[in-house]
Amino acid sequence: MTLAQIADYADLIAALGVMLSILFVAYEMHQSNREAKLSNWRQLLSSLSQYKGLTQDMALSELIERGHADYHALTGPEKRTYGNYLEQGIHIIGNFSKHSGTIPGELKGLEGAIDNSLRDLLNHPGALTWWEEGRPKGKFMPQTYRNIDRILGIGGKGPA
């Protein structure tokens, strides 16, 4: 075997080593990306859990029930608290919708659960009144208005 042949084999082995290194880096990037997505989903689930935990405060829970029944029966400060509660829920639950294209396979069916959560939050006489009155204020992204209107089955008007 000549020195030129040995050099050719060495070049081939080096090229294979580079290709294997690139494949390994690609695999590691894929795994890292998957873990980052799962971490983001865990954070979203944690924020939703904390939000739902607010109702453990019986005074707030009672105010929410009264607001759900009749928004206009609330005092000014109660309307602000109730409205902020609904707005926070829309933002937190809406974050799931915003990331729906990145839902990992393990969380299949989450979109329906998200829609049901928003429907459960807003499908009350008081919440619907708050939604219609607050709509022109433009506090949400246009897609949020469209999404909620779709979920609630109402025609949209306002900033969206």
C-alpha cells in the first residue's frame, strides 16, 4: 500500500468522522429543542395551576360567582377585581393557544381542553357582559378576540 492510498483512506475516515460529528450535534440540538419546548409547556401549566389556585381564597371565589351571575351588581372595585381576574385568565389560557403549533405529541388534545377552559371561564352572563363592554378597550391581540368569539360562538365587533 502506497503513502497516497493511506492518505486517501485517512481522508475518507476523517470525512466520516466529520459527518458523524454533524449528525451527533444535530441529534443533540433536536433533543435540546424538545426539552426546551416541554419546559415551556410545564411553565404554562404551572401558571395555569397558580391562576386556578386563586379561587382558594373564598372571598375572591365568592366575588367571582357574583360577577359571573351579574357583572353590573358588583361595586366599582369589585368590577375591577373581577375584570382583572378574567383578563389574567384569558392571558394565561390564551398562552396555550398561542403555542398550539408547538404542542408536543404527548399533549395531544390540549387544544380542545384550552377551548373548554376559556369557555368555562367566560360563558356566564356577567363574564359575557364584561367581555362585550371591555372589547373596545383593545387589551388583547386580534387573534385572542377571534379565538374567544369563536369559542363563545359570538360575532365580534371592536378592535379585533
